[in-house]
Amino acid sequence: MTARICTGTGGTGYDEAVAGTADGSTVLVGGFGMAGMPVELVDALIRQGAGDLTIVSNNAGNGDTGLAALLATGRVRRIVCSFPRQADSWVFDDLYRSGRIELEVVPQGNLAERLRAAGAGIGAFYSPTAVGTPLAEGKEVREIDGRTYLLEYPIHGDLALIKAHTADRMGNLVYRKTARNFGPVMATAARTVAVQVDRVVDTGTLDPESVVTPGVYVDRIVPATQEAAA
Amino acid sequence: MSARTKDDIAAAIARDITAEHPDGAYVNLGIGQPTLVADHLPHDSGVVLHTENGMLAMGPAAHGDDIDPDLINAGKIPVTELPGAAYFHQADSFAMMRGGHLDVCVLGAFQVSAGGDLANWHTGAPDAIPAVGGAMDLAIGAKRVWVMMTLFDKQGASKLVPTCTYPLTGVGCIERVYTDLGTFAVGPSGVHALEINGIDIDDLVERMAPLELHLDRVVRAGGDR
């Protein structure tokens, strides 16, 4: 099996990678701040035009580009994230304060584990995070061996947009430094996974011991340049 | 003796981490002031820093040509890697936190209760945008969770309180609180001053009231240093 290498039929490779995204989709967007943020794929999703979206991402956009630009189009109904408020999150702040976007705040570890659970076929899990806090509201509480836990459900995506460093033609991925962040768990948690990479190498080139995301999870790959696809 | 500066507080935390973990420790420093602790850890302390966005053996802040946009800390500041560094994804990063594999975590706070509850993520103000990040996972995850903060807020009210009035981050999770005016143990037996800096003990007791401050464990106070 090989992943589809998107080099741009009728647009850019990025457009090809997000083609067919339906209105109402849940889109997982990788990145922690700008590290690992798949900016070009998000820009392509803006051009693609799907609306009524639910976005799952650690932050709610920085500055005016990438995720912030997508939010600014008004096509995002709901965002699920751990840390929306940042010094440069003015696009989100304005939408939230004027009631034009729904927000679900999820502790970062629960966000990661809920994505992991979705990808791993886990129906739900008990987490000790947020017990006794306002974020426990409405959640099932259970005591196990003297410790209190909250029931947390998986987060499934229709589409995941992530950024990795190198892919091979089978879709095996290697990341770079802390830009790895949400990529590996999001890659497991969505029906369609689109990855932008700095370069694509021939199958057999990556050290199998160093592969972080096995190609089974990856559907579409966009190399940063045509040369990079060689 | 005067009140402690931010650097003095950070130095005190670093001193206690190394003294109480002579064989080294895995430590997470929260964003903001707690990151100063790193500057005071001796190179041979054996302390390995964890950053929640997916790295162990994080090095100091990066400058100039060393800045790499793919290598940042939890506060999104460019950092460096030390020999022995490891990268991992978010689910692993929080598994090692929640699973009790980190020895010490140092966090900032709006309020800490006598029983060790922490409030540090949300002021509860109606127009405030809630943002929790990793705070709730960190608060209940590490084996020992310490707070670094000023003892009094800008209005002069104690941030060590009988019961938190701000929304909670975690319940009964804090072991110790380091402030400009002293270090305090908190927990089931209430608040015990361990060290008092730059303030007369009677003044401190009065300003922290109605909180009951126990003085049975003070090892350093006033001008004896």
C-alpha cells in the first residue's frame, strides 16, 4: 500500500489533499503554537470552502495566518482546544466574545488521550485530570482504588491535517523535534489523514526503527516542493 | 533581611530540588516565573527537565542562530536540547506526567488553599476566556507539585487562603508554596511556615489571617541568614 503523493492536479498539492471535505466535518489540526502547524493545508481548507466545521487543535490560532485565518472566514462553528487564549489569538478572542464560535476547553493531556483513544478503538477511559474543577461538570465520576476519576470519551476526526518532517511513499512518517506534538495521535484518530512534509523519500530509505507514524494511518502526503517529491 | 526577588525564590526552589533529590530528578517547570528555576540548577544536579509539548532533557533558551521554530518549550519560547534529549508525542508526554513518572512540578498560582487546592487557570471573570493548557494534568500528575508566586496580590490580599475563591485547577495537589515572603508547606494539617523572609513573623500572621499559620516548622526566619 502506498499513500497518495499529492503534487497538485487542478491546484496545488495542498488543494488536492483537502479535496472533498464536507460541510459539518470535524477536522483535527496538529501543532503546538506554530511548531508542527500545517499552515499550507489549513490555507487549502480555506480555499476548499467547507463550512460548519468543528476544529480540534491545541490552540485557537496565532496571528492572522493558518488556523486564525480559517477562523476568520466564519466557517468554524465549534473549536475544541486546551489553550485558546494567547497573546496573539485576537481572531479567536473576537469571535468568542461576540458569540460567533462555540468553545470546548479540554485539559491538554485529556485532549491528547481522547484522540489516542479514538485511534486505538477505546470506547472511553477514566482520567484523574480535572477532578473537582469546573471542567468536571456533567462528567461521570468514579472512584477506583481510592482515587477519583472522570469518564472521558474519544474524539474522532473526519479529517486530520498534520505536519511531519519526512515521509516515504508508504506514508511512514518521521517528525522533527517538538513539532511532533499532536501529529502522531491525530494521525490515528481521523478517517482521512493529510500530511504536509518537508520531503518525500523513496520507500526503504527511512530506518524502520525510527518511524514514528507507520504508513497505515496516512492517506495523503504533500511535499513542500516538487523536488522534494523525487 | 529583605523579601525575596523572583530570582531568590527560583534559587530557593532549585536548592530544595537538588537537596531533596541528590540523585537527580525529572522536573517540569510551568510557564512564566517557574522557568527561572532552570537558571539556578547546577550543571551536575542530575535534574532532567520535561516540557509538556514533548521533550525530556530540555536545555536553556535559544538565542541567535540556535533558534529553531521546531524546538520550543511549553511557553512557545525557542529552547535548546541537551545530550540525552528525547522527543515524544502529546499522549506520551501527558502519560508520563499523569502516570506519576515526574518527580517535581513547579507551577504559578492565583491562589492555593491551606489544604493544597490549586487555582491557576481561570480568574472566573465573566469576560475572561478560559484556557487551561496542561495545568490540570500537571497539577495532579507529578509526585510533588510546588507553587511559585507572590504571597500577596496587588490589593494586598493573601493568595494562600483557607478556601480558594477562584475556579480550581486541582484538589489537594500542592505540597509546598514558595513566595517572596517565605516558604510554606500545605496539606491536610494546614499551612506550616518553613521559612520566612523580609517580614516580621507577627506581621505575617496578621496579614495572612483568617488563615491559620502554623509556626512549628520554621527553620529560617527574619535576619538569621
